[in-house]
Amino acid sequence: MEPRAAAARELLLGALEDLSPEHLKRFRHKLRDEQVDGRSVPWGRLEGADTLDLAELLVHFYGPGRALDVAQKALKRADVRDVAARLEERRLQSECPPGLRLGPPRPLPPGRLPLAREGAPRARPRRAFRTPPGAPGPAPPSLAGLGRSSPAPPSLAGLGPSSPAPLSVSEYRKRYREHVLRQHAKVKERDARSVKISKRFTKLLIAEEPEAERARRSDTRTFNRLFGRDEEGERRLTVALQGPAGIGKTMAARKILYDWAAGKLYHSQVDFAFFLSCRELLERPGTCSLADLILDQCPDRKAPVQQMLAHSERLLFIMDGVDEMLAPEPAEAAPCTDPHEAASGARVLGSLLSKELLPAALLLVTRRAAAPGGLQARLCSPQCAEVCGFSDKDRKKYFYKFFQDEWKAEHAYRSVKENEMLFSLCFVPAVCWIVCTVLRQQLQSGQDLWRTSKTTTSVYLLFVASVLRSAPAAHGAQRQRELRKLCRLACDGVLGGRARFSEEDLERLQLCGSKVQTQFLSKKEMPGVLETEVTYQFIDQSFQEFLAALSYLLEDEGAPRAPAGGVEALLQGDPELRGHLKLTTRFLFGLLNTERMCEIERHFGCTVSERVKQHVLKWLQGQGRPRAAPEGTAEILAPEGTEGSEEEEGEEHNYPLELLYCLYETQEDAFVHQALRGLPELVLERVHFSRMDLAVLSYCVRCCPAGQALRLVSCRLAAAQEKKKKSLMKRLQGSLGGSSSRATTRKPPISPLRPLCEAMINQHCGLHSLTLSRCKLPDAVCRDLSEALREAPALAELGLFHNGLSEAGLRVLSEGLAWPQCQVQTLRVQQPGLQEALQYMVGKLLLIPALTTLDLSGCQLSGPTVTYLCTTLKCPGCRLQTLRLTSMELSEHSLQELQAVERANPRLVITHSALDVHPKPPKVFASAL
């Protein structure tokens, strides 16, 4: 009997070790319901059992033969039919057919573990089987035959001792790909529903540097380009997928892994790909090695890890959420260089990022766009690719994939598209999911989209309100109390940098088993030292950050509540708005809108304090950083090519933009107007403007107070656009010259700066000064800017420095300046070349009604242009009072002409180093003239 039990245990152990932790957990639950002759394994013994314990318990409770039958049935019910099939196959490989008595197991080679394969790690010897009290101990494997068979359960099959032949690396690679396809075939949405990734994934726009102005849809070709070769022919080893929260980075990373396993991506480059969640690894207790992490991803513990690591250049590690690594390891903690060295999760991940560990391996990391500065320094020459969300076409596809019903999808899509602001927000996949989820609830109840949503905050509030409305009237007050407690939990976690919560945390707030727990929190079991550790986390990090912001506006039972030191703790905890509190701060500003504050009071049944709004406004007005604004020359005269390191300094320069995002979320013009009084000059440097960035900037400019100044320095104004392929018919027409007749009627391209120009002409806009320096202005931008100059009610100063203007662009700008309603009084231009356009602009000086100061420093005017300029300045109708020509090389003849102008027009002050040495007439004499 005992050899049969030993053989059954071996077969069961080999099958159970093929299960992932998630499948093993599911197997235990299915096994609980299996009864044979009224007997089943008690749940108390199943709950914490590992693979060794499970194999022993099955044989002890059901007997050797029936244990295999029960295991196969439970495996099939747990949806791991491939493991059940392999178990059946090993049974059939037995030397004895079912019903016959068994001979002794075949002796194993010395030192060979049962069912071990070549290349499998042998560092951890298998434990001896634990035998229940009172059961006979296991017989030694060299025990002779049993002679006559003992009474045994029927259908005892497949207990032969032959172990399968070891798999080669290429064979295991095939098996691993199949395992990845099974494991990642489904993804969990934010409401914990599982959907097939092939049915739900919708293509995203991805813009690669240095072609960031061109965004491509994320098809196989785009993903394959990520690990192509750079301009110097070198192989890219690190790729960073970056973008704001909810833009689809994680889903894109999972789709890359899935497509690799399906043989669509990196087939000739990558043998094994592994998905590492940084958040989970950083919260993992104890130490681990990279080899352990690889084994955790494999279908069993027999993976040829050593052979994999020997060819690390053919490994791909996908690291999701590297933003979690806010602080580097202590200086005394040397980086890991050995993949078998056990260390903390942060140390292993940091060594992978910095290429100290497996420097030849490929890395694909996901991060938010404004990653912490220390993290950026740890990445080794990353190739950055911006995830830009959905195109208009793919937004519609997402609706159809979500609803899976053509009528519902079309009805929902049309209702959202009619709301222009809400539709524009749906380019963010997370927002699109929330909108579709709320619409699905409302379609089921026969309602329509019930309000206009203009910001991300309003969409999230819409989702929370839908949760409250879905509660029965009798439970409404209880649901409100639970949500307030959930907000407190979220806030404590955000301020403490915690994303996981224990059952004790939920019990302390009486949230265990509540409805909001199932709607907003996901449960996760992690293996602990002595028992399984149960933790909870929000269905998405952005929900935790939104609810944390909401907690500052709620008052519990009529008493003011100041979580963890009040709103000051939030604002002062991240003064630069570049860390983990940034999104929470945005949400807080969005909730300060008067209309939304009324909604919070209505939905939560509590009072919203106005004190929070006053505290935030006071903090904002103290954020103004006065800088030495140029008279026109300080930054401008710097030679071209001295823009500095974008990677190192970009985050600091993005700080004012983050403030503007916070103001945009309020959608309250009076509040923004008042807040910007404390920020008299907005300076945005080295910003690669997205569509949303320009929308945010335009809104704030429209609301700015009188005297506001805006400087854009080294900014990329070309917003990313989808690269569309021409149809075959259009390409044929182009090749045959069929489209030449329509070339003259083609519409001019839309300028990315058009939203800003439209904001400048708003009658409430108080923008006084606009400076564009090294921004590469195409002709389309010049056209829109020219239109804005004609109508801007308060714009009195315009500076254009090294913007790559064309002759046509400068001519168009001159037309706008010469418009009768133009208010520009000071014009500063620095652009080498363009002699004809400069001469054209000089000819318009008499027509520019308000212009009093002209700065052409560094323009290098030619002799004929200076002559034309002097002729214009001598005209009686010229109102110019100051002409600056510093740093300009002028001939002696040109200097004499300028001196003649000074004599003819004493009111005009001409600034040039060569002119300052010449004596000027006394002021009394000049005034007498």
C-alpha cells in the first residue's frame, strides 16, 4: 500500500507544482467541495496548505487512487485543464494498467530527486512528507514488491514511477509562452471584472522621441519599433513608456507581454519575458533574488533558470510602475550584481534599472510623465515613448468593445460625443472606463447622462455619485457613512505612502464586509511567513487619490474634520507638486468648485467647509516666484544650442504647469483670476505640450488678471498628432497627379497654439506680455498669432526670440501688428536672417498704432534694411520712442544714418554700443527744438 501512496504523492506533487499561486488558491477552494463516501478534507487544513501538504492530505483522506481522481476533477473545476491533462498523461505512462497490482517503483539514480528535470534548481531539497498522526510512516523506496495486492480503491491508474524526460531550453520556452498566454489572457478592470485582453485592449497613440510630434497607433509595428536601433545603430536596452495616471501604460505593457507570448513581438530578440509589478515587489516581505522572481513567473519550479541567465541579452523584464521607487536604497547598500543574491525588492529592482544587474537584458518600464528626479538618474539611457491615450477613432472602438452591444454602444457614444468637453476627456482610458461604467448603469435604469463634466475630477465625482444612487433608499445614509470612512482610509494611506491595507485597518473603521469595500477595494492574499496575509488595495490608485482629496471637504457628524493635520499637511507635504501627492492635490482643487461642493453636500448628506478653499487660495498666492524678467536680452542673447539638459531640468520647469493644472480643475473663473494675482509672471520652460497641456494653459490665460506675463522658453508647441496612412486610392491619385488640381483648395493645417490664441482675444483676458523663445514657430502658429494680435484686448508686449520663423511667418505677424486695433506697444524680435521679411515689417512701422518700443537686438540687419529703417523713422507719422540695436554689427555708413535719425527725431532713443560714444545734444536744446 505504501509504495502506491508514495507514487500517488509524487504524481500529485508534480501536478500541483505546475500551478501558479492564484490557481493553487482556486484549487484549494474547489477541493473543499469534493466529497467521496461522505468524506472531504476540512477547510481548516486546506486553507494554509502548500503543495506538499495538499498531496499528503489528498492521499490520506481519499486513498492513492481516488486522490488522483479527485485532484483531476478539482483541477478541471479550477480552470487549469492543461495541468489536469498532464496529470492524466502521467497516469497513463504507468507500467501497470488500471486495476492491476503495482510493482515497486523503479530505483532512481543516486542524488536524483523524484520528478526533477535537468537544469532545474537544486538549492532547496524537498521536505519529507508529513504524515497525519496515527498513520503508518512511509516505506523506503527500495521496498520489494507487494506480492498479492492489498485492498485498494478502484480505478488506481498511472502510479508508475517513470519521470518525464527533462525539457531543453527551447522546449521550455514553448511551454512558458503557453503559460503566459493562459495567465495573461484576462485582465481585471477597475471594478474587478475579468475581461479578455484581446477583446478589451484598444489601440493607443504612442509618440516616440525624437519624433514626439508624431504619434502612432500602438499596433505590432509600433511596439516592435520600441526596441529598434537608435540613430547611431546601437541596440536600445531600456524603453520608458510614460504618461499621466490612467492613460493606459499598464494595459499597454501587459499587451506587449501577451503579444510576445503569441509570437507577434520581438520573436528574434527575446526568449523569455517577465512582468514585474514594482508595487507588489516593494511590499513583498523578506528578501528575494532575481532568480526567485523568475521562478515565480514560471509554470513550475523546474525552469532552466541558469541557462536563461546565461543568455541575459535575450531576456525582457517589464517593470510596471517604477514611480513607486521614490527613494534610492541607502548609500551603504551596494547594488546587486548576482542574480542569485537575496536582497530587498527595492534593491533588486534598482539594480535592474541601473543596469548593475544583467546589463545586457532588455527593460521596458512604465512611469508617470513627471517621474521623480532620482529615478530619472537611475535609468540608463532610456528611450522615452509618450502614451497619449485614444485617438477619436479608437474612442469609438472602446465604447463598442465595452458594451458589446451595437445599439447600446452607439447610443452611449452619441450621448457622450454631444457633450464636447466630456468627449475630449475620454482620450484618457481611465476616464473613458468611468464614463462607460456610469452610462451602463444609467442605460440599465433608462436614464441619460445627467450632467456636464468638464474635468477629470467631475468624472470621478460622477462615478462616486452613481455608487451612492445605486443604493436602496433605506441604506442610503449607511452608504454615505461608509464612503466617508473610506475617504479617511484613503487619505491616511496617501499621506503615509501606503497603497495596501490590512484587515485590521478595515475593522478599525468598520468597513469589513461593507458594500463600499467590494466596490472600491480589491482583496489580495500574499504568502506570509506563518500564514497567508490578506491585504486590500483600491481598485485603482487614482481612486485612492480622489477619495483622499474628497476627505478634506467632508465634515463628520457636523464637526470639522482635519485629516492628519488638515489641508496644510497635504500642500506642504509635496510643495513642488512633483511627487506622490500631486494627483491628490489636483483632485482637491477640482472639488473646490462651488457647484461640485454643493453636489458633495447633496450626495454625502454633510456640510462642506469653505475654510478649505480659503486655505488653498492663501497657499497658492504664496507660490509666486519672482524671476528677473528680461528687458529683452538676458536669456535671449544666449547662443543657440544652449538650452541645457531637458532631462535634468524639465521637472523643475514643469512646476508652474502643474499649478495651472490645479487651477484648471476648479473650472471657476473668479477663483483662478484671484489665484493668478499671486503669480504675476508664468514661466514655462522645456515643456513638450500635449493637447491637454495647451487646453489647461489656454483656460488659465483666459482667466488671468490685468498685468499678467507669460513666457514660453524652449517649448515644443507641436502637439502629438496621429499619423494616418493614406488609402490606396489616394496614394494612386497622388502618384498619377490626380490630386494636383485640388492642391490649391487644401485647408491650412490647424495650429497647436490656436486654443491659446483664442483665449488671448477673450474680453476678460488680462494678458499683458507674451514672450516666445526658441519655440520653433511654424507658419500655422504665426497665422493664429497674427489673428490674436488684432483683437487681444490687453496684450501690450510681444517678444519673439530664435523661434525659427520663416519669411512668410514674419510677414503674417507684421500684418497682425499693423491692424488698427492692435494694442502692442513693445515689440522685441531676434531672428538671424530674414532680411526681406524684416524690411517688410519695418515698412509697417508707420501703421502699427500703439508701438513705442522696437527691439531688434541681434537681428544683423543689412545695409539696405538699415537705410529703409532710417527713412521710415524720419517720417512725421512715426510714433516710435525707443529703438534697441544692441549686439548688432553695423557698418560706418549705417551708423551715420542712425545718427542722422537721432538729430532729426530727438524724441527717439536709439541704443547701440557705437552710438553711445557720440555726444548728444543737450536736453534743453532738444526740448527747444
